[in-house]
Amino acid sequence: MTTRARPILLVDSDPGIVALVRKALGVLKGDHPLIVVSQPAEVRQYLVDASRSNTSPAAIILQGRAPAATSLLSWMDDPQHAIPKIRIVALGSPPSLPHFHRVDAAVELVTAEALVDALCEVLRDNGPAPWSGKVQ
């Protein structure tokens, strides 16, 4: 029986960011599916459903200083939602306090190589080294 890698949730609708994340995921081991969601309500519903079915994403990638990111991090920290700890990658400037502590990796200059490094860092806890090659 093959175990499928947990998905990476991208909270962004910018086609350029989506393409960069896909490129970065292409060099990682584990075949993590990418789920792209741009609407805050959809993100929250996805996380609630994933939590209930024990299929939470391996990581969430979001724009660090975007109001939607701050709102999402606040919502995730609220114990009433029972969202498990999920690794966070912030693109651009990381969120300000009090949410800065929730970020596991920050990518200030968004390139495929920087995304690979950040994803390797946050996915390291999920098993063997996730790196499988160089970004082309």
C-alpha cells in the first residue's frame, strides 16, 4: 500500500506564485500535491474538513503581511477550531507580532530556489530529506 504525501496548501491566487511553488515542489521528494485556495472562507473550511479527516496539509504557504494571512493565523490559533499545528511558510515580509511566532520559514525574495529551501526546512520533520535535485 502506497502512502500519499500530505498536500501543501497555497493561500494565493497569483499565477506567478502558483507557478513558482509548482516548480519548487517539482524538485522535492514525496510528491506533495499542491492545493491552491485564495478565498479565506475556503481555506478555513478546507482546514476544518482536513482536521476532521486527519488529513491536514504538511505546510501552508501564504503572503506574510497580507490581511488574510493575519486573519487566518489568528483563526488557526483559536482553540475552538481545533486545527492541529501546521508548518507555515510566509512569502515576502513575515507577519508582525503576535503571529510572527507561527512562521516556520520566511521567503523574503520569492524564487523557486528560496521556496525549495523553505519547504525543505518545514518538511524535514515529516521524514527523510525532501530534497531531490537542483531547481531548473
